[in-house]
Amino acid sequence: MITSLRNPRIAGVRRLQRRRERRATGRTAIEGPLLLSEAIEAGITINDVYARSDDEVAAELAATAGREVTKVSDDVLAGMASSVNPRGPVTIITIPGGDRQVAGIDSLVLWDIADPGNAGTMIRTAAAFGFQVLATKGTVDLWSPKVLRAAVGGHFRTTLVEGLPADVAPLAAAGLTAMVATADGAPANDVRLDGDHPVALLVGNEAHGVPDAIASTGNVQTITLPMPGGSESLNAAVSAGILMYLRMVGRSD
Amino acid sequence: MITSLRNPRIAGVRRLQRRRERRATGRTAIEGPLLLSEAIEAGITINDVYARSDDEVAAELAATAGREVTKVSDDVLAGMASSVNPRGPVTIITIPGGDRQVAGIDSLVLWDIADPGNAGTMIRTAAAFGFQVLATKGTVDLWSPKVLRAAVGGHFRTTLVEGLPADVAPLAAAGLTAMVATADGAPANDVRLDGDHPVALLVGNEAHGVPDAIASTGNVQTITLPMPGGSESLNAAVSAGILMYLRMVGRSD
């Protein structure tokens, strides 16, 4: 059993809390039995599983992936995890490459999204409704433990493409119809969401939205959800969820 | 300028971080200029406004409400606020009584919701789509600063009724048709959401959902949103947002 945070393997895991280290190694850490189970089911490469010595669920899951649990003390587990009072296990996975195919598929575009919880919730919804997820360079790292936790396995059920320029031209060039929710766009009821062309639904930064210079170009369809209650805006993840749902239903009717 | 956290008025504000103190005094604290502006517009009683001496926005807003800013040092402001690096002002408001009218209006029912951010996001959405908000006794205090922050003024644009028993009978007695999103309910497309009867949309605790014993009673209409991506669930606030939107549109068409 590993009992010291200075153990070289443990130190290596702790470094994965930094984005740069995740990029350099192509690995990240996921926490808890649910995410591990989802990762195994999706065929993600499981490298190491760290858990308490009495964690039988972790041992069984690790065995399913052909791995043995590395046992660690409570203190070491707490030092490896990003959550408070972690239950474990902490699992090191290889970040899947994906095929970086932007064209052809309905896409949710995270435009400089700053909050990991918001990003994760949107990945969860996108995966449920059959959208892939694109992210601009200014968006939080989608493979951080916090985003992974909020997405509850969504990362493993859809394609994620990060590092896009904050520009709609590449989306249009890929055949995607860009759409964005704004306060003064076309009423959602009047916008055709059942077209054959795949859409790119832009969701802007929590404080600033999608820049006006982008939203007001002729290439971008603006949409406004009716809000009879006199509100001016919705939470970004809620707004994106409603629009993805409407598109999914329109498409399948 | 107040420079000590031991000042009796400041100590009183800090005690409002506790639910019991909020109940005893009927007051709570809101943070930032946006919430203050929304509260003034909604006619909420503004008791005190605490801000930095150079905060001209706070001074103007306070004047609109017929109040003067009490100037505080940066340290005192930080000690009063629940957010990190607070910008101020911190404003003490009287929690509105509401008319505790459960009948007659489409309602979102927060069923033992534990996360303040989730509760606030759902209040924000409910207010936008014309729903009132009911909450069971087991739900977080809706008037805590964290919930207020996430709701971005939603508290001031709808009615909130807290402390309900975790039971559907009173909802049915009030003429509300109870509905709940579950993994194995009727497809959303098949559920009539345009009826004249007001609905009570139940949203369950993030970990446990609405208890099976409640969801499976004949009085409750179950609804399932289609998820072609193979997911089993959505974030509670996203799911509630989609269902409230569908009800609002169905009702107004």
C-alpha cells in the first residue's frame, strides 16, 4: 500500500491536475466508480486504478479492465483527488484522440466557456441528444477532472474537438449552419430546426456571451427563446439544452 | 468607514450566512450591483447597502432605493460576502412574504434539491418561463446568498413557497397535475403538455431523484425525454428547463 504523497507514481498523478501535464502525457484522472465504469464500457484505455484497500467495487471494475488496483492510504487518495472527501477510485485514463471530424454532425460549440461545471453539464446534454462538442481555444480544458465529473460520462459517448479558433468561418466551410441564442434574435418557434444541414449551436461565455461581431454576421442564425416572465437570459447550459432538444426532436419527427 | 469585522452591524450581516438567522430576522444578503438593481426594480425592501468608498455604482443604486451606502474596507467587504474577491455591494433585503398560493399556477417543485447552484438555476428558469417555485422541507434554503446568486434575480420575478411536505397529495388537492421526469416514463412527445390544468413539475434530488413511491403513484404523470446518445439521465436543471419550456410553448400555442 502506498502511504506517501512523495511516492513518484503518486506525484505523477498529482501533476495531472495541471492542464499542461495532461497535454504532455495525453492522460487525465477520473474519480469515482461511475466514471470508471463508463470509461470501461466505452473502451477507453485504463492505465492505473488507485483505491483504498477495502474498495471492492474498484477492484472488480479494475479487473474488468484487466488491471489490478494499486492500494493507497486515505491521505494519499485525498491528495490525488480534486473532490473533497473522495470515495475513490482515482483512475488514470488515456485521453481518446477522436477523429477530429468537424463536418457532417450536429455540433455544440463551446465559445470561451469558463466554468468547468457548465462545460461538463453541456457535454452531458450534448452526448444525450446526439451532438458532438467543439470548443474554442478560450474554453476551459474539457479533460480536467471537474469537467469530467460534471459530464457524468458524456465525454465517452460523444466526440470532443478542442482548440478551435474563435471564428465561424471554419464552421461554415465545414457545412455547418451556425446558430446562436441571443436576447434579440428570431423567435425560436419561427426558426426551422428540422433542416437536413447539420447545425453548429454556439454557446457563449457566461459573462460576455458570443461576441456581437460574430453573432451579427449574416452567416449566423440568431434564436431567442420566449421568456414571458420578463427575464433577459437563461443559464447557458439550460439554454443550450433546450435548443439541442428542439433540434433533436425536429430532426427526428 | 467601517474597518472592523467586529463592528456590531457587520457581525449582524455575517450572521445572515446562517439559515437560522435568516429565518429569525426575515432578512438575507444579496451581492453585487446586478442583484441589487433587480431587487429595487421588483420593489423589494432594501435595508442596508455596504460598499467600498469608491463604488459609485453602488451609491447610485442605493440612492434609487432612498438609502445611503455604508462604506466598508476591502477586508470587511470580503468578510461579509460569500463569494471570493467580492466586488460589492453587499445589500441586506427583507425576504418577501409572497402570498403562499399553491393552486392555479404552473409550478416547479424542488424535491429535496441539495445543490444551491442547481436550485438557483432552476429558479432563474422558472421565473423566465412563468412558473412559480415550490420546495419541499428537504430542499436547500432558497434565500441563501449562493442560491440568490445562481438565480440572477429570478427570486424577484416569481413566487417561492418553501417548507412543503414531501408528498403529492397536497399538490393534487390544489388542482395541480403532478409530473416527473424519469428514465422509464411516457415519451415526452406523447404527453399532453397543453392542457388547461396547471401542472406541478417535480424535480428530484440530484443523487436520488424523486422517490419511486412518489413517482409510481397513479396521480403522477411520468415523462421521459428521448436520449438517442445512450445516456441515462440529464442534469436536473437542464431536464427541468426543457420540460418547463415545452409546457410554456404548449400552453401558449
